[in-house]
Amino acid sequence: MNSSGSSTPRLLGAVLVAVAAGAVGFIAYRVFQPAPALVEAGPEVSAPADQPAAETPEPPKKTIPSTLPDFTLADRSGKPTKLSSFGGRPLMVNFWATWCAPCRREIPLLNKIRMQRQTQNAEIVGVAVDFRDEVLKFAAKVPIDYPLLMGEEDGLAAAEAFGMGMAFPFSVFADSQGRILTVKVGELHEDEANFAFDRLRDIDNGALTLEAAQAAVNDAFREMGAERAKSEATAEPNSAK
């Protein structure tokens, strides 16, 4: 499932537009962050005059892969399941958590999109980065009609594999070869989901190359985001009356 290096700039551009178009929710991850250890301060030590002070290395930059990374998480029954087991079809992978309000709002839309895209042989996989008991309790109350994987530290590691970390929700669209079309960070909207799945269909039918589809998503998501922001700005004065 390797793609050419030329698709990477297109992919990164599409991701940046998706970030700007969505309501980016970088939520502090309250569940899995351990409390910092207390370190007792010692005497200050200076570098010798003839020796330059050591530079603090910068943390490595996160990158978005060009193809779907594989990982294994438990499904609802507790069975270890590989993401690659859903491959060979247009795929959307949605990372979420029960405590994330935009994530919860997306679920009815994802149910609807999955039903509509059955003729395309498309699939949606939810990845809950949360405690298993909390996810199962939530899913017992709120219908989730698509496959669901879940994990705590290993779920967060899966999110890190996409270069996203704690940005919830985020949705990854990939073609039948596992090549990533775009990553939408923030709450997904119906027009965005349908446009992305339509471009995945075009790729599979040979109507568009991956690079052309990425460019189309880039432009469309920018326009959709601008229109949405304009509508919300217009609605605010009216709601204040």
C-alpha cells in the first residue's frame, strides 16, 4: 500500500485545509496523562568557559503518513482486531472519546453515512480512545452502527501513529489501497463526508488520481469551511435579537 512521494505535499495541504475548515478541538487528554513527578532541585551547574552549553534537542515533529498505519485494538467483544482487517475498500477511521462533545455529535451522522455508502462497499471504523467500560456503557445508550475498536494507552498510540495525538475528533479517509486521501480534524460535517467518499469512489473507478482527488478535497473543504463560517456569522446577530 505504498504511494509515491509526490502525494505527500497534496496530503499535507488537504490536512491543513481540513484543520482550518473544522472546529479544531485540541482537548487536554485528562484520562491518560500521568501526574508529573516531583524533582528536587539541585545546585545550578554551569558549563566550563571553554565548553559551549548543551542545546536542548527539539522534540521530533509529527508527520501524517501517506498510507494507513496498522494497529490492533479490542473490538466490542474484546477480540483483538487489526485495522488492516477492514482494508480493500474505501475507509473512514474516526477517532473519538466519550467525554468529547463534538465526537458524540458526529455519531448519528456516521451511522447515516455508513448506511448510504453500503453500495460503495465503504466502511466506517470508530476508534474510541477511552476506558473500555465507559465506551461500552455509552454504546449501550447511543446506537453506533459501525465497527468499534477501543483502547486506552494503545488507543492513544494508534492516534499518534497518524500524527494526530490528542486532537479529537479526527477522521481519516483512505482509498481501497490504504492510501490516505485526507484527515479532517474537528467535527465532521455531512457535505465534507460525502465529498470525500465521492472522491474515494472516483479514485477506485480510475476517474481521478490520488493527487487530483487530494487537490479537489483541499479546495472543497476550504470553500465549505468559508461558507459555514459565513453562515454562522450571519446567524449570530439574528440569534441575539
